[in-house]
Amino acid sequence: MIKYIKYYFPLFLLCSFLFISLLGTHYPTIYFLCFSILIIFGDIIFPRDKKIEKFSYTFLLDLSIYLALPMIFIFIFYVISLFSSVLPEWYLNFFNIFNINFYELKNSFTLVDKISIIVQTFLIAGGIGISGGHELVHRKKK
């Protein structure tokens, strides 16, 4: 079952970024720095896959692809809402359920935080697209 986890890692990064960015000022920048360190040292520590693995439960691979699209939509909608000036009432009420003042949150971010959010958006969305596309390419070869 461990071999399936790597297909869910980009989705985990997306969820962790959403939760950590909700903590407020400087957290997106701290997450971006930790993410960069994780990627750099992850490439050094973990070797490349040299063998072709056989998967018994292809549904778990499919599930990571199926979850990717709605999660990317939620993620992009969240990031766009951080930079927009007018938001729908239902959206603000959703955050109020979790006791989060969204206007206060988005006004608390510094310029460096906003740059980190934008860069992180590209990296996470790209990672999700690459992992899903990579899995689909392997299926095409069969």
C-alpha cells in the first residue's frame, strides 16, 4: 500500500497549503520555504524509481486522478478569492462557520506572502497535473 501514497502526495501538499495559509500572516512564506527545502532534499534523499511496479488496486490510482480536478478548482477559487476585492456572501459565511474572518485574513498577508501564494499555486497545481498525467501516460503504453 505504501507505493500508492506517492500518487496522493501532491493532493496532500494542496490540502496542507490551504490549511496553513489560513493561519495568517507569514505562514504562506514559511510554507513556501519548507516546501522548497522538502523538494530539494527529497530529490537528494529518495532515489529515482528504477523498476516498473505492478498495482493490484488500480482504483486507488484512479481515485487520485479523480480527486485532483475538484481539489484544483477549490484551490484556484481560494487563491483568486485572496486577491479579489468583492466576494460572495455565501463564501464568507462558509469561512465564518470555521470562525475565520476572511477579509481580515486576506488583508493580513504581506507582499512577500502574496508572492509566495502565487508561486506556490503554480507549483502545487503543476505537481498535481504532472502526477496525474504521468499515470495516464503509463496506461497509454499498455
